[in-house]
Amino acid sequence: MSDPHGPAEPGIPDAEPAGIPLSLGSHQLPDAFGGLATPRPQPAVRRPLRPKPIIVALTVLALLLSGGWAASEWPELPAAGRSADFASPDPQAPWLPDYVPDSAQYSKAWASMNAALRAKDRDAFLSYAEGDARDQLALWWDNTERIGRGTAYIVPTTGSDGGAGAFLGAELAFSSRPLRGSGDQDAGYRLTQGFTYDITTKGDGDRMRLTSFTPVTPMPWDEGELYVARRDHVVLYGMADEQALVDATVDEAEQGAVLAVRTITDLGGKVPMAGFVSGITDDQERMDRWQYGEDVPEGDPMIAGYATATNRPAFRSDFFEPDIAVGDATSGVLVMMGPLSTEDRLATFTHEFTHGLHYAAAPLTSYDAPPVAVYEGFATYIELRTGITDIRWLQEPDVKDLVASQGVAALSDQALTEGEDAWLSYIAAGSYYVFIAENGGDPWKLALDGADAVDKNLIEIENDPRFSEANWKAWLKRR
């Protein structure tokens, strides 16, 4: 059901200033509700609120697939337009006096590779790599094409050890693109999903060749052939040897995607996504590797799934189009489901997709660290609002006792990310959003405001006497 913030963030940089929440699954246990078996959340494991560190990057891409479900209810997809229509002028615009184009700084091969990406010319692109590097890039090309890839880019950057690196990314299926006129800081720009690779090269000019290409944060598409299934609002992928799992799960993923977007839209949310890219595996070792890379924490795995916001290019480049979002903030969203989601897949998908929409609507800058309760509380609230998780969990004596005795302390980062009873804090955080909604407040506004609240707790963010700690405690006690 719920998802933690954790000590390592899959597929996201890790300068460790903050982390992007993810989600845990739940299993079925009989409870006091007349013998009814209802989901009992598993303890949460902390997960970062920002991408794993990737050093100078750049991005490019156009997209993809969209769905045909209830067009009148689904969020409008943005159209292209002039840069003057964007939310604000680009502070790193190429027309500034000190701007030196990348094409004047780097070997011509980089420009040629990007030209091949724009032309979707696989052979030309791969001609700039040899041996293992060529095999790795071919894997990326074929797998991201299966997922759904629009514009893509590759730019030189700094590798993980300070040596040579490349930032490779694309606008994958359903990537976020905030609407013009929405007031969003990224309105009019495209958010891409990019990752850093360590590289070695030989030669220069247009004769430069990549001789090694090693992912800093291994993603599924870097490891082997993917199998992909599509529905109107989700692209679900897994390794080729888990095709049966993907086929058996894709309809549930579609249901979770529709629930998440429709519910937030009903709340008044202007979500800049019409669907999601999600991976799935029943192999815990794979799940750990994709989530943590080489630094898998000790202890039993707790994560059933996670949502993560990826990286955007740090700086503008003439290697890619001017409407690609750049800067020091999170970018396109990816979701991953592991074996611990098996018993409660719909709740976990919905929870993680809710995180994805939250991140897309309120991107974080590199050193933002909002309260974990902002994210986990909102995603749990969506579960409760949709009925995927029984609202009667708010009557659970342990939840009521926790809130009565600890109040807002029950929503601390530590309470939500440590210990076997962290699930109680998930329900408590979700209950505060329910309290807001049932008493004239705006849970979506709280979720968005919370993304900018670095040194406040959930109740301080709301800052309204009607929604005080005392009133929340009294409300929950009466339920």
C-alpha cells in the first residue's frame, strides 16, 4: 500500500540532499471488521526525494502514446507553441551574451549522434560506438523504442568518478508536459527522463568513438531485452523472461492509472500527465538492484513498489530543442513494482501513480526535502478516497491511539520511515488529508503547498485554525 522515503533512490541521482518518496505494498490480514480481510500496510522503508546524483546533464525529446478514456474527463494534452508562451523566460537561454554552444566545445561526433537520434536512424547512431559500448547503446535504443520514445539526446558530462560521462535521455511514453497557462514553473516545457553513464572514448572530431558505456544507475533497459504491454494509460514492461507477469498485470496497472488521474482531477488537480511508464518484476534481487544500485541496504526488503522522478539537463544546449526543461529540478516520472506488491497490486499501483502525479505537478529542486508525510499522506488519502484501502482503517485503535498520544509527531519523517509500525503513521498521515477534505479544506492544495515546505510539518503547512492538531485529534477520536 504505502511507500517510503528511503536511503537510496532508484533511477535518480543521489547527492542525497533529498529523496523522492516511493511506496510499500500490503498484505491481507483478518481484522476486527467483522472478520473481513482488509489490507494491512507493511512497514515503510525510507526513500530519497530526489534523483540519484548525476552530474551535469542535458536532455531532449518529443513523445508518444496517449489514451482514449473519457476525453471530457481526462486532462488536456498540451500543444507546441512559441517560447514566449512559456511560464517564464529561460534563464539559460542561448541568446545570452556569454553563451557558448556545445557544438563549439565538443567533438562533432556528439552532434552527429544527436542528429541520428532526431532522424531515428539506429545504424547511424550506433556507428559512433564500438564493442561493448555499441551493444549497450543498442540495448537502450531497442528497449526505449519498445516502451515508446520520442525525441532523445546524448550529451557529454562528468562521470560518477569525475571522469568522462554521458547523459542519455528521452521523453518516454506519457512523459509530463505542464500546460501553458497553468502557472507551472515548467509550463510549455517538456520533461524528459535522463540518466548518467560512465564512458571511455577514442579519437576526436567526427571520428570520436565510444568504447565503453556503463550505467551509473542501472535501469531495466540497460540489462537485457524488455517485454512491453500497453493499455490506454499505462505502458508496463518487464524483462523478457517475465513476459507472463507483465501480461497478467497490465490491466490492473491500467485500472490504477485511471483511478489516480481521475481522482486527482476530481479534486481539481491540473495534472500534466495522461498515463505512466511502469516496470514490474517478481525477482527481489532485480528489484533491489534497480532501486539501490550497488548499495543495497541490509535487512529484509520492505518495498513493494516505488515512484521516482528522474533528472533533466542541468543546462541549455544547442544539441536539443529549446522547449526541453533544464535546470536543477526533478523531471519525468518512472514507477517500479516488485514481488512484495503481489497481494495488493491495485493499491500499490494507485499509490505509486499518485506519487508520480504529485512529483510531476510539483517538481523538487535538488536540495528540497519536504516532509515525508506530504507525499505518503496524500497517496494514502487517494487510496482511502477511492476505497482501495478501507476507510475503516481510520477506526483502527492503534491508529487512534498513535494520533491521540503523539499528535503531529506521529507524522514525522522518522515515524514514517523507521520501525515495524511505520504503517500506522501512513494511515495517520492519510487521515489528516481526509480530515482536511471532510471539513472544507483542499487536499490537493495541501499536497502542492507541501512540496515547497522544507522546514514545516503537515499541520504547519496548512496553517489554518480549523485544521489544527487539536481539531484533527478530536475529529479522529469521534470516528
